[in-house]
Amino acid sequence: MSTLESTTTLAPAGTKWVADPVHSDVAFEVEYAGVSNFRGSFRDFDATLEGSTLAGSARVASVDVKDEQLSGHLQSPDFFDAERHPEISFRADRLVLDDAGAVTGAGELTIKGVTKPVELKGRLASAPSVDPFGRERLGLTLETAIDRNAFGVAWNAPNQSGGNYLGDEVTLKADLTFTRQES
């Protein structure tokens, strides 16, 4: 059995693309109390795309949730440990684009100083296009699921109806709008 796989690069060769933080989002979601998904994001992050290589990081202190007290708890050693590990980082050296616009690949994610491989799936949201201000843009969405315990993010508490408040699987999502950088 053979698999037909396109090796088209995501971005034109020889160009560097930088995520536009105003039009991009890096977020996470985890099951909460067995009844809903809790969502949060990072306000301060960066990402670059060169050919089929994607690299990025998010500052833990910029975690954005709807409760200031919870934001502080997420930065504590129970979760991200912002004082000792101020950044979460990611790198994928080979993302593959198929003819239908689907993107797959593998990379490495580092949280709390622990690096693990992750599998990615997503879409190239658009071929390069020019915005009204003359900037060339490219859109890419990616996601992966991780076991947070594998990264040392193991805090939990039993809920009253059995089970734990937090699920172990966390979905990470990046919705990135890149702008082409001048050489």
C-alpha cells in the first residue's frame, strides 16, 4: 500500500513569516468537572514560519483566563511554574501540506522544562494574500492534544460527584496569521 503525500512547503522558500499577535491566538482547553471545557490563552507569544519549519513560544505570565485568582494559580508551581519556567516553547522542523490544504507534522513541545514529541494536524487557512495595507499574509491553524501530567502539570482535586475536576488531556490550538518579513 502506498501513500501519496505532497511535500509542498507551507510558505514560499527563502521567506520568513512572523505571527501577527493582533490577528493570531494561542489557546488551550481542558475538561472541567466532567461537564464542560475550560479555555484559556496566552496574550504574549511569538511564532515564525520558514518553509516547513515552525517555531514559537508563549510567556507563561501572559496566561489569560476569566479569573485573576485562577490566573495566579496557573502561574504557580501547581501548574506552569512561571518563576522557574517563564516560557512554553514549540518547534516543528517538517510540516507537510497536502493538495487539499491539510497540514500534518510532528514537533517538540516544552512545558516546565519537560520536552515531549507532539503530533500536529491543521489547515493552511489561506495561500499568501496581500492585505489592504500591502502586507503579504498567510494563515495557519494547528492543534494537538497532550497529557498534561507528562509535562509535570499534575495538580487536581476530587469533585463531589466522583472523578477529578480537571481532565488529563489538554487540547492546544494555534490560529496564526503570519506576515511576510522583508529580507
